[in-house]
Amino acid sequence: MTVRLYLSFAADLAAVVLMLVQLFSINKLPGEKSPVKRYFRAFSGMVLVMSALHLLKSFADLQMGDLDPAYYLSLPQSEVTVWIWMAAASWILAIFLRTVFLYMWITFLSWYLYEDRDFIRRRFWAGFTPLIISAAVTCVSIPLAILTEKGYIFFMVALGIFFVIRVFYFLAALWLLRDYKKQNGYLRFFNPWVFFVPVFAGWLAQDILYLGFAALGSTLGVMLLYSSIVGVQRYMDPETGLYNMEFPVYLKELIRKKKYDPCSVMTFTVGKTGDMKEFAEILKKQLPQDCEPIRQSDRKVVVLTNVKEKAPLVMVIGDVQAVLEEQGSEMVKTGCSLKKKTETAESFMERVL
């Protein structure tokens, strides 16, 4: 029991330190108003508060020694100490915040996968009602757990309700991911399992084995998910926001895994290097979602696509030229090409890049 208490305290302390490092890392991310940055600040702030509460609970447990909750939550009110209040209140509040954390995860998925705030609003009450229930349970269970002789029973009932609500949120998140994959397929630079596995494992260790790894699991989940998403930054050209020439290496890995198969290409060459930034902004607005705009040189952009006919490519090129003409910008040299029947995806990329 004593070893378990010290392990829990060390894990909670590590969670607090790691989340402070994570917040510092997020602040260094470019784009002050980036939605991803705002979401992960909120995520990290929530996990930091959770970790601090778990650390407070672990510290209180160390002060009380190896007392079992079934014992100290059944003590008469005259024998209740400040450490018992601290342990019980911080434990229940931390579990409630885990529920809030999962609700935030679902809203993040709704935005990140579908980029539709109406999507979140339509499902607001269905997702928010369990959160209201868990908040009410939290407010009632803390005083009942500590001030009544049957406090441990109230506490276990509260744990059961929180468990059911968290399972509901986990299943809702899995449904969102399954629905998105069914409609849109593979999503790059987003690996939800690096979030699910440590979070779920940490919570199981906390709730079943009584090892205080819930905060550490949540911390690792957020950190690994953040690393997964911002991994795209290494492939971005800082001046234009287009992909750089390291990106084709990544695409070739996807081709080998049969997750990408380019069929055509568009090329755009600006007259002067200084025009590239302005042109890139126009190009990004005109390109369909499944295109890969890569800055090949100071003046040339190569756009890989999945289109198998030239007509749609010509239409996109015409739209870009029309916007340039409307804005009085200099016209760019353009071209397009299809993958040959005898070409593999990799050989096609080598030819056009």
C-alpha cells in the first residue's frame, strides 16, 4: 500500500511537470489565433488542473498513511480530519474533471474532423446532459461522502455514475472517428490512438488497480496527440504555408502503405520570387481539399491531385488565373499532366517533382 501511494504521488507530480512543459511548447507554436492552439491550451489547462487535484489527493493519502477509503469515509464526523476532506474532495473533483475532459475531446473531434461548429451545436444537449448529471453528482457526493456514516457507499455510487458517463463519452468519440473514416478515409497527421491508449490505460489503472496513473495517462495522451497534429509543421514552407520538398518523402511512405495514389499534377510558375507569397494565398483558396500543393522552387508550385481527367484540372487552373486577373496580379505560367498507365505512383512523383 505504501509503495502504491508513493508511485501515485510520483506519477501525479510527473503529470504536473509534463503539462507545464506542454503549455510552454504550445505557446511557441506559430499562429496566435490558431484554433488548434486554442483547443490544446484548453486541453492542457484542464489536464493541469486534473493533475494538480490528483497530486493533492496523493499528498493527502501520504499524510494519512495506508488508510483505506472504505475506513476513513465511514468515520463519524467528529473524527474527520482536514486530510480526509482534502483526499475525498480532490478525488471526486478530479474524476468530474475527467468527464469534462472527455466532453472537450468530443467537441475537439467534432471541430477537427468536420470543421463544422453547427455540428457541435446540433449534438450539444445530447453530449452535454451527462456532464450536467456528473456536475450534480459531484456537488452532492462530496459532502455526503464525508459527513455521513454511509459516506463510502455514496462515494462508490458516485464512482459508478462517473464510470458510466465516461464510457458513454468514450463510445461517442469512437463513433465520431468511425463515422469520419467511413466517409472520408485516412486522416493524415492525426492519430487518435496515441490519445485513447494512454488515457484509457491510465484511467483503468486508477479505477481498478488503485494506482494513481489517471493524470499521467491523460497528460501523455494530450502530449502525443499534440505531437501527432503539429507534426505537419516540419513539412510546411514558412513563407507561403504550402508544403516543402520534404513532403514528397512523406507521401512516398503513404504510397508504400497504399494510403495515397496521385493520378495527376498541376504546375504554376510565378514571374518573380517576391510574388510567391501572394500567389500561394490565392492558390490555397481555389484548390479542392484533396490537393497537395508543394513549393518545388522559389518560383514554382507543383500540385498533386487524385483527379484522373484533365478537364477538372483545367477548370481549377482557369479559376486561379481568373482571380489573378481580377486582382490585377501578374499571370502565372501553368501546366497539367496525368499519370501514364504504365507508371507507378512513385515514378510519377519522381517525374513531376
